[in-house]
Amino acid sequence: MIKRLCKDDLEIESSLPLIELSLRSTSLSKMPYSPFEILFGRHMHIGEMTDVTNMTVFDGDVGCYIHTLKREPGMLHSQVRERKLQTKAEESRAYDKRNKVSPPKWCVGQTVAYCSKTTK
């Protein structure tokens, strides 16, 4: 992205705010949410019309409105947490398969001889 926005190294500093904005508004590779959405619970609207039909409306009951505002980010954060755990498990399985990882043949409390070629 820097190569597209900057002709030389002297222009990088002036382009950093635009690059940061782009990174914050773009969804992550393994997660359907952008960092902005995870933090604020809504999509970052840049150069597009805001969808007012999906917004939380204040109907006069302050307690209900505050409860709704607290609940929605909590639901989003739980979805992000679940997705991160799924991604971590998938990456762990792929790593184990790629590196032919096998479970250890020893158990806790058992005496094990350790040999390392790097330790003198």
C-alpha cells in the first residue's frame, strides 16, 4: 500500500494517516469484522450513505437504551472470541499436520532424559 501512495520515502509520513484509516476499516483476513467494528460495534462509514434502518433508536426509556447499547458490543465480542478460538484450532491442526507433531510418550511426574545439541 505504501508503494501505491508514496513515490519516495519522504512522502511516507504524510500518507500514514490514510494507511492507518485503511487498516482500521478493512476486515481481518480470518475474521469478518474490521478492528473498528470490533471496538465500536458498527461499520466504519467512509464515503457511503449511513443505513439508518439498522441503528439503535432511543424510544424514551433510558434504562432499556443503555441496556441495548451494552448488550450489542458484548454479543459482537463473544462472536469475535469464538471465531478466534476456531481460527486458533484450525491453525494448530494445520501446524501439527505440516510438522508431523505427535503426542508426547511421557507423562507428568515421569523422569525424562534431555539431550540438546545446542546446550553445552
